[in-house]
Amino acid sequence: MGRRERRGWLRGLLGPAAAVLVVLCFLSAVSNLERGRDQESKRQLEDALRRSCVACYAAEGVYPPDLAYLEEHYGVQIDEERFTVSYVVFGSNLMPDITVLEQGS
């Protein structure tokens, strides 16, 4: 195999290799966007739960006894297929401990 033939063979590989690299970069970028969107959704749910707890305390003088109370009286909606919420009450006058976890994490 001559020198020219080897160069032609290498050039023939560069095009497909560059295309594969572009596709991999695109898929990585899409994955990062989805991960960021999921983290933002989790943060928004945590914020909504805390704001609803504070609103309940301001209006009623006690923190909500459970998540069902927040959902029923304050319109909080939890996508239970995506998130698991831990809601631990220490007392009616203490802010509950709220932890939101993504399913499958």
C-alpha cells in the first residue's frame, strides 16, 4: 500500500468519525438539559411545599399535619411517579422537615 493510498484511506475515515463525534456531543448536551430540567422541577416542588407550609401557618396558626392536608387545602400537586416526598412533623408550631427525592435516584 503506497503513501497516497494510506492518506486516502485515513481521509475516508475522518468524515464518519467526525459525524459520530457530532452526534455524541449532541446527545450529551440533550442529556445535560434533561438533567437540569429535572433538578429544577425538584427544586420548584420543594419551594412550593415550603411556601404552602408557611401560608398554612400564617393563616391557621399551625403547620399542616401531613401532605394530604397541603394537597387538599393549599392546592399542592405532587407527581408521585417522578418524586417521593418525605414530610416529617415535629410539632404543630415547628416547620416540618421536607425532603423531595427523584424516583430512581
